[in-house]
Amino acid sequence: MSHQQANISMKTRVTDLIVILSDGLYEREEIVAVSRLSALSGQSIFLYGLPGTAKSLIARRISKVFKDTTHFEYLMQRFSTPEDVFGPVSIRELKQDNYIRKTEGYLPTADFAFLDEIWKSSPAILNTLLTIINERIYRNGGKDEKVPLKALIAASNETPPPNQGLEALYDRFVMRIIVNPVEERENFEKLLDGDAVSTDIEIPDGLQFSHDEFEQLFSEIVKVKISKEVFTIINSIRVSLDEFNKDNPKIAVYVSDRRWQKIALILKTSAFLCDRAEVIPVDALILRHCLWTLEQNREQINDIIEKCVKQFGCANNENLNSWELNHKDLEKGVSDTFFYTENIYDTEIKENVLNYGGKSGYDNDSFLKWFDSTPPIKIKKGSQKAVDSRIKGTFVKACEDSLSSLAEIINETKSNVAFQNKLNETPFVPSEKRELVLDAFNSFLIDLENHKLNAERLLEKVQSYEISKS
């Protein structure tokens, strides 16, 4: 690690590099950030967008993440051959009955590769590409060659056509990023009025990642833990995806176990690059780029992700659940001890022998005849029971303890909001999306305040109870 690297945090280094890589690429900051994240986690990237939206320029910029990169780039088409991507067959070797390609300068020897219009390629190329992505190995003749590929970016203006056997390859592109045309008027005018954006950019020393450092990253990233909140979010997303698939079988989303493992690695990389030892709910918003499969299901899948993050993104849910269970027991105890929960009917024997058969029913033993009548109410539901001061004091103390426990949860949550706001700062999720996590805390605080009001009412109810004077 260089002297410059040692003097800045990983988060600062990453953020500075993203700013440089995004220069001149209007409305592409998030795309550059998550592409860079995926590249540093060793995962393949799929850029989905119309022609002319700077996908190839983004890919070339991302290659600058690594120092001294060997770059390979190719525009796929229907008549592309393996020679175009993996290198020509060696004539000299062929004369000796060896079918070996000269791979130098082609994808098998590249650190970084960009394949445009990937789905237009031939099955022979795509099948070989699948092996390279899976194993980082290229089978050249009878020998396996190790492929130094750190990151592969593919691009297209379409998702892979169905029933073409491309599902396995598409599944390997863990990061799937939409690249839309420039939308904001101000940025569009800057685009028209500015100079052509160059691929070549100057990057200060200490920001790029060397080959050795890239290898060392993984030993640190695997140590990152996933928080309980994120596990809850992910499991909730899985359940929601199952429900979505049942309702929308034609655009169903399948996420393999292997894909979930790769996604977890991306989330851990996000945490590590933000100087954290744990994946937190804000990192889960990166799943917006990982789970959709078709343009037709992208928005719905993203809504599911954001809903789950907002619902389960607060750290104190478990404490509140425990408090709610205890407080419900307390409410029931107060109700059963201090008040009659049902009407008590006057069934005292007067003149005739009558057996009470419930509401609207006396059973006359003499005439075995039912009379449609209801006995008078002796004690109305909700009336106070006779309770002594000792029992009242016990419940007052229990109500005060319940309020005290709730106050601790409220204070802890309030202190967490400021801390969480700082913790949530990440270059991989835009600020407007990060607000979802804070919304979760604010919604949680509102729920807590409502619980506090109910708990105060219960305490007041018990305190105002007049004890029995007998």
C-alpha cells in the first residue's frame, strides 16, 4: 500500500475515485459507483440501456479502477467468431495437430473486459464465456490457462431472449444496471454545450488498486459480518419474491443460491469500502441492481426491496417486540384483576326453583318449559372489582417499569438516528434512497410514541383506581 493510501480512509479513497471516474458523465454517478463496487468484488456487470447512453465510455472508465490494466473490448454481432474474442488459432501448432489459440491481447489474457451487444453473439462464444466467468479458466486445446480477469462488463439494449439457453450466463451478471438517457434539462444542456468526454483521465497516486491489493481485499472482505437487520430484510424480500412470482408467473424472478452468495459478497464489499465491519440496512438498497431480471419486473422488484428496507431497517424492532408482548400481558392482568370482563347476571333463587340456562334462558324444572327472558344484570362489564392496596401497588410498579423500559428503547432509538445518519453515508446508494433507512427510524419513533401514550393511559387507569375499604 502506498504512502498516499495509508493516509486516507478506504471510504475517502473510494469516494474520491468515483468522483474522478464520473467526471463529465452526467447523471451517471450511481452507475459508476455500483459498477466500481461490483468490479472490486470480482462480479460481472450488465449495463442495460438504449444505444448512445455512454455504456462503453462507462466501462472504459471503470477499467481505470485498477492500476496497469490489460483491457479487452469487443462489439458482438451475429457473425462474431471465437477468433474475435479468444484469439486466432496458431497455424504453427495446428501443423503439429494441436488446436491452440494465440490468446495474447484477447479476452483470456485481459484483466478487464467489455463486451458490447453481448446477446447478439454466437453460442460458441457465450458457452466459453460462461466457463471463464465461473472458473476464471480458458481451456486452450488440451491445457487450462488461468484467466486474470478481475471484472467483466457486458452491455445491451435488451435482456437475453427467452428459450435460448442464456439463463445460466445471465445469472452470472450479478450487477444489472439501467443506463437511461440524460433526463435533467440542465445536464442535457451541459452535454450539448460541452466538449466530448474523454476516456483518458488522470488519477492521482494512491487511488487506483494494484493487482496485489485486489487479491488482499478478499481476505478482508470475507471477515465482514451481515447484521441481523439485513438478514431480516433479505428473508423478507425472499418471501415477497415468492408471492410476486405466484401472482406474476410470466415475469417471475428466480434468484439462485449461488446468486445470493455473490450478492452477499457485494454487500460485504460495500461495507468494507465504507470502513465498516458489518453490512447494515442501507447496503441492502444495492439489491435494486441485483434482483430484477426483465424491464417488466424491475420497478415492482425494486418496490419490494425498498418496502422491506423501510419496514425492517430499524435496529430496535426486536426490543419493541419483546416489550409489546410483556405489555399485552400487563394489560390483560390489569383488566382481569381490576375490572369485570363480562356481565354478571342476577341468578339468585327467588320464589320458584329456576335454573339459569344462559342469556335469554331460564329452565323451569317444574314445567320443563323455556321462557324467553334474560335475568337482570347484577354487575356490568367494566365495573371495578374489589382490590386491596397491595395488589394495586404491585400493578402500579409494573406499569411504571413498563414505561421505563419503553423510555430506554425510545432514547436508544433517538440516539441511533444521528449515528445512523452518519453511518449511512455511502457512495453506492444515492442520498434520496438512503432516506428510506432514516424513514424507518422515524416511523419506528412514531410507533414508540403511540405505545408510550397507551402505556401512560394504563398507568393512569391503575393509579386512579379506588381501592376496596373493606
